[in-house]
Amino acid sequence: MIVLFTDFGLSGPYTGQMKAVLRRDAPLVEVIDLFADAPVGDPYRAAYLLAAYAMWFPVGTIFLGVVDPGVGSERAPVVVEADGRWFVGPENGLFELVMRRAAVASTYEILWRPEALSMSFHGRDVFAPVAAMLAQGQTPDHRERAGLRRPDWPDDLDEIVYIDHYGNAITGMRAGTIPPDATLKIPGHTVTAAATFSAVPPGKPFWYENSNGLIEIAINRGRADAALNLGIGSPITIMVKG
């Protein structure tokens, strides 16, 4: 399957144009919409989201990742293979956490180019055709490269990286990295842990380990983003007892 991870949004032509290329070039391959609302123009925070969600897909999955504020610049188009999963997109850090957490990872610069290439839509013109080739067992023209890494990026990001449809605020931190009874401090509020929504009264904020292993801040029957003034990039502080 080909899995889409983009910041294109849920309206406009961009996802549709990219899926049209996939349908044209790989008509029998299933295309899954994972995120169309990754942090906009923000490969740094999107990298933590992608790494957490990609691990739930089987080996052989191809991720078409387009969070690409540098499109048309000198940044390279790449394919990353990490523990048997494939990631196609810009070399701007979007795949940094995927590579870091993989036992085996390799980076390849995409040398293939279409006859017509726009400066501003490599998702449609380069990345989608290459993802379609990989899905059908074809090898686009490429060369192996060391890959541009971000050693200064933390292993876990103590910020909000995504707000979901319900107003729940997802962080870039894996829950297993902190004690289960830790308290989170955010500007103007402290939030204690609970197992799930029904474990707290309506209107009470709490944090929990979400279904993809990340720390998530929520409110039972409410919107955490509005009530706690949270947005992409909002910082959190971990307070440990003892």
C-alpha cells in the first residue's frame, strides 16, 4: 500500500492531483490517507508524528511524505528505507526520527525526473511517481547517499505536534519515556495522568498514552486545545515525583 502523509489540508486540489498520479501509474495499489493535516510547513514537528504512526504499518508499506516548505530549493528528493518500510519525500528532516529509531536505515537520492517538472509541486511530479514505481517493484534512477541528519533534534519532543478533530493535543513524546504518574506542566495549568477519558469527570483535563504510544492531553467531553490554550509548538514540562 501507499500511505499519504502531507500538510496539504482537507480542501483544495493537491491531494487529489497526487492521488490521480498514483492511480495513473499504479492503478492496482491501494492508497491510504493517513494525515492531510500534518503540521503545516513544519517537517521538524511532523517528523515525530510520522515516526509514531508509521510503525503500525507492515513491512513493505510505502509512505509518501510531503511536508516540503523548501520545494524548489537545493534540498534533495529522497527515498529512505527504514526497517523494511519505504519513505519518499524531501530531505528536510521529515524522516529523521524514522531513521533514528530504525535498526537499519538507508537513504537514496532520487535522480529520476519527469519530462515536465514544476518548481512548486514535487509531491505530484516526483514523489508520487516514484512511490508508484516502488509499489510495483520498479527501481527509479537513484544513488545512495549518507543522508542529511539532524543530531540536534531531541529523541522525544516536549511540545504539541498535532491537534486532532476532537481538540486533543498530541505531543512528540513517547509515553514510555516518563513515569506513569508524572505530572505535565503547561502554561497556566498542570495536568495529571489517567488511563482514558472515562477515568476522569467531565470537563477535567488529563494526559494519557494514546493508541500510538504518544503522550496526549485531553479533556473528558471537552476540547483541550481551547480550554488549555494549546496549539502546535506549545511547550510542556514533565514534573516527576520524588
